[in-house]
Amino acid sequence: MHDRELHDLLEKLVALPKETEWVEFKCNNNDPEEIGKRLSAVANGACLHRQANGYLVFGVEDGTHRIVGTDFHPKSARKGGEELEHWLATRLNPRIDFRIFEFACENATVALFEVPAAHDRPVKFLHKAYIRVGSITRDLGEFPDKEKKIWQIRPGSSFETDIALGGINADEVLNLLDYPGYFDLMKLPLPTNRDAILEKLCGEKLVVKECSKYHITNLGGILFAKNLNSFEGLARKAPRVIIYEGKNRIKTVKDLTGTKGYAVGFEGLIDYINDKLPSNEEIKRAFRETVRMYPEIAIRELVANALIHQDFHETGAGPTIEIFDDRLEITNPGRPIITTMRFIDEFQSRNEKLASLLRRVGVCEEQGSGIDKVIFHIELFQLPAPEFIETERHTKVVLHSFQPLNEMDRKDKVRACYQHACLKYVSNEQMTNQSLRERFKIEDHNYSIASRIIADTIDAGLVKSYDPENLSKKHARYIPIWA
């Protein structure tokens, strides 16, 4: 790779919110055996996450991802009387073709190992395979589910193209998939003969034909299954809705797991959630009007995001929607691949084929516009700002029910101010004291309340002045810190 390509790659890696199973950062570590273990771990992690390569980077500070430079030079390093690169290569099995790059970036030296993903079997170092769990390198044998997946993943495949159920005949395909639902959602006339139906399903990669037999792909099963329980590998990925009494998980009122594919079952899922959500009653003249606690478009977009952006290779339950008296929590398996702070303005999907097809059938918005709409309607409903939370293995969004401004704590106000600034920025505008007052419905004479919230958000390192040379607070404008 040329320097420009290396700089671009490093920029993408340090922009990750945290280290992953396929990327590790180090400052200085010249222990050959530790390096060998980490090469095994990132190769196996890259396989699990469908990445072409894993990376071990020296010269970047873990946690902050600051480029600080390294004194380690692996290209010239030795193990005993042997070159380190050769020593490592001969102790990895299979002998993967990793590459080492040493280059300067920001006046610092960086050493980068590019490690091909494991294919068909785990990569071992000194006869033992490793995997990264969080920030720790562990023995892969302690995680049999992960090891099993590495053996099953085919080179060049993805979750969507993997086979959910294979070796079946045409009639079985049509019995298992809701093909009328596909044509209805695509606004296409239903063909009058079986062969034309199967040809269209094959064209969408929902089904693969091989000789006289058919294979239903994960894409076809997860989106258009009549019953997800008919597909062993997909049954646990069904969305689950849990309703609790009160504000905690002590008493469960209802626990329902869906059975239909995401595309054909989406409208029913959204209707069910909206029906179970708390609502307010407003008096409009002589009639009572029921008003949803949360904007329906926000529910729709956030549930769609949970379905689309989940990590299908995480074991356990699929997307979960939990309804409490005072909030709604939507959780999907897998950590986000972009930082939660940039959900409003950036977009990246780990399941692009699935996302593309769901956009085409109208389940979700075009790339990157969904969260913008969520924040816009949350502000319109005068609700607290949603929380976007990354855990060790999941991504969670929390919607809070209405709360007066004087009952919000500082953290809630700062989060709302930051999201408001982001929303303004992606609309080619800037946040002002007035726009924040309108967001919170603060009366004009109480402008100092908005000023205090803006100051707290600046102190939190989330927004900054659009024009630092403008000393007028009255006409000051603000943008997100990353803008």
C-alpha cells in the first residue's frame, strides 16, 4: 500500500469507537509470543465479523485512539537469530500471508500488521487458536460457539448470502416463504406461474437454485419467512416485545416473540408495539383525542434500525423491544460500528443487502435520514432526548416519556442540546439560544436558562461556537464539536 492508502486506512481504524475483535491498538510491545497470539486473535475475529482483514497497530494509544508513535520496528526486529516476520509466519497455522507496514503519520512512527481473516478454520499460533473478547486476548477453545462459526463461514460469504435451508424442492420454497407478501411490498403483480415466481426470488438472492434443488438464503428467510421457526438458524433472531408493569423488570405483563420474517411482519410488529404503548388523552373541544406517548415515526425508524444493524453472528436473542410505564428500550445484538455520538449524521450498515431491500419495500428511510427524523419528531413531541447506549455486546436506544424541563437533570439537558445542535447542522443550520428555547418551549424572557444549558454542553465538550470571533451572546451560533 502507498502512504496515502495507509493514512486513509489508519484514519478509518482510529475512528472506530473502540477496539474490536478484529482491531487492536498498542503503543509498544515487542514480545514475539504476545504478537503471535494477537495475530491469531485478529484473524479469527475478522472472520467472525466478515472483515477481509484484521489489524494489529502499534503507535496508537488504546482508549483515546491518539496517534502517539512507537519505538517498535517489526520489519527489522528479530527473535533470537531469526527475523521476527519469518519467525511469526512459520508458527501460524495455516500460514496466512500477513503484511507489515511501517510509516510516518502526524510526525510519529506507526507499525501496522494487516492480517487476512481466517477461512474455513481458525488460525492458530503455536498450536493454539486465540480470539479477542472485549479488550482481552483469550483462548478460542473457551468459546465453542465462536469456534464453530469460524469453521462454518465460507470465504467471501456474508450472513445474507449464507444458506438458511438447503436441498429443498420448488413447492417447499413456496410453502416456507411468503412470496405473495414479497410481490405486494414491491408493488409488483403476482406472476401466474410457479417458475416466474421462483425466477424473481432467485433474482433477489432470496433463493439460490442448484441443479434441480433450491436453497433459501438467510436474506430470504429472515425477511420473508412465513414462520422463522422453520429455519433453525433464524428462529432466535425473531423480534421480541416485552411489556412490564411499572418502571422496572420485576413484573412482566406480556412477552411475545414474533414469527414472521422482518419484511412481511414489520407492519404488524409496529402496530402491536404502538397498541401497547402508554398514551395521553387530550381534550379537543367536545371530544377526547388519544395522543401517542411517542411519535410513531420514531418507533418505526428505531425498530427498523434494530433489525437492520444487528450483528447476526452474536449468539442469543434477537432484537428486543421493552415497554415500561416511563420509557421504551430497543436493543439489538452487536456493538455499533460507528460511535453512538454520530448516529445522527453518519450511516454505515453491517448488513447492506438486507438494509437495501428493506429500504426498497418501504420499511425504513433512505441511508442516514432515519435518526434525523427520530430526533426531529422527539423535539416536536417535547420529549427528553433519546439515549444511544453501547454495551459490551449490544446497542440500545432508550426513549423517555414526557418530562418537564425543570425535572430533567443536567445530563438530560446536555444530551438534548447536543442532539439539537446535530439536527440543525445536518439541516445546514446552526443552533442558537432562540432555537434551543423553541426546542424546550422556554419563554423568551427566560433566555438565561437556555444559555446555561448551552454553556454546560460546551463544558461537556459536545458543542462549540460556530464563529469564535463573534463575542455577541445574543447572536451566537453553535455547532457539534466534530463539525
